[in-house]
Amino acid sequence: MSDPVTAQFAQLISTITIENVPVAAAEQIRWRVLKAFATILSADINQRKTISRVTATTGPGTSTRSGSQAALGSTGYAQHQPVLSALSTGAILDIRQPGAQMHAGPMTVDSAIIAAAWSLVQASQGSGHLFMSALAAGYLATEVLASLPDSDHSQQWRSGVVNATVSAAAAAARVSQLPANATLHAMGFAVAQAAQLAKNAAIAGQGGALAADASVCQDQADLPGPGRAAMDAVLSAHMAALGGQCLPVLINQLQQAMSALNLNRAPLDAWAAIQRNRTSSGIEAIREFRRQVASAISDDEAETIIGLILRLEHTAPGELTTYVNERIGSPLDS
């Protein structure tokens, strides 16, 4: 990794902490986490039970829209299977809530980044500080790569940002505390996978052509979506952690696409974009969380989770994951 700009970008992603993020942008990340937990906690209990049984019997071939982190977390499954945990969490977060605004792009990014980071934090019983720092890495990668000039060199990387696979891989690499070079390769693996999923989706869009193409599986798990993006992100981080290297052509493409990028300015622009695209204020996010989880957990439990999110970067390792999993597990066991 000789190119100084690409090296600087990888170093930024691999070392970022939540303290490096402007307060307003960090607060937006916090409210997105609270919104994600509201979706996870309020998922239909009967659906969770059904999904739990299906997952146990069918494994990873199950459709990406039928997993439940809730069911997995209550059995400790997430701690041993972060790849499938990421798949199911992303699928749950992709479920549109009644009355929710349809902003598919941002919702896909949120779902994939949070699912990938959360699954690995659960597996390692990581701290809230690591979780928030990983999310910051994912969002920073999103905005920087999305700002690359549109060219042949940047096409695959920009595609990986659109379906959130690369963004989630950046978050997964940060949770895994990979060094800069390995982080870059994790994102490169994710780019390659995103390109294949985009091809699958294009063939699927041709209707009957999908059935005629034996190289493309017709299962939803082989099409783009937050669950698949999160799963591929975790796998990409694992491969990079083991010393795997992505295709050199992908790194070369990124180097050429970034050649004119000012990486001293890019993070500032990235955080400004996060603030402009805010999902809600703190008051709105907390009010919506209370409303959404009212039928799933008690008021006291809801307030405890809100308190944990408000001080997320200061929570102890495993503190949030243990509490949330217990709240999810109790209805399933009843």
C-alpha cells in the first residue's frame, strides 16, 4: 500500500475513535443506534419464535428477510456465530416500520453498518466505546467513498457504498481492531462481493433470465440487502484478519480514484453530511423509542436502555449487549 492518500484513508478508518467525531455527528450516530434497537426489541414476538425454529433447522440458506437477532441473542448464538448474526440483524433492521419514511439508501446503510458492528461487539463482548468508534468508521467510509469522482476507477467502490457492504466492512474491521493495511483489504473483499451481488440483482431484474442462468442462485440471500451486506462485511473482516488480500486491481482502482482527494478536508465534509442528513433530534428519537417498544418491554427497561445509549461510549465491555439480549430473550422464553 504505497499510495500515500490511500494509506492515509485506511489509517483514518482503522484508528478513528468516537472522540474524533464532532459532537453533533456523534449524536446522530447515537440516535440511529437507538432507532435500531427499537426495531430489534419491537419485532413481532410470534415472528421471532418462528424464525428461531427456522434458523435452527435451515441455517444460512434461509432468506435474508427472515432472520432475527432477537431469537439468536437469547440463546447466546450471536456470540458464536457473528456472521449469521449479522445476516439476521440486518434483515430485521431492514423491516419498514408502520408510518416510517421510505429513504431506502440511508436506511440500508444504517442497517448494514449497525448490524455488522453489533454482531461483532456481541461476539467479543466489546465495549460501547468500541461499538461507537466502529460505527464512526463505517459512516466515515460511506461519505468519503461516496464523494469520489464518478469514473471507471471508482465505479465498483461507489457501488459497494450504495449497497452498504463496504461501509459495513469498515465498521467490522474497526471492531476487529485490524491495522490499516488489513482494513483496506477487508473493504476490498467487500467491494468484490458487492459487485457480484449487483450482477445477481441485474440478472434477477430480467425476470425469466434468472431462471435460465444456473450461475445465479434465486435465493434472496444472493441478492443485495442490509442483511447480506452485514454478513459479507463480517466475512471480509475475518478474511483480512487471517492475512487474506483482495485483488490488487481493486486497490489500484481506489488509489486512482482517490488521487485528487484532499483527505485533510474529507472527514470534515463527511461529518457535515452526517449532520445535514440527520434522522431525528434526541428528543424525537427517545420519544419514538418509547412508543415503539411499549408493547415489548417495561417502561423501566426502556428507560434503562435509553440511559445506556446516552452514555454508550462509556459503558463497560458487555454491559449493553448483556442487558439488551436479556430483554429480548425473556419474551421468547415465556
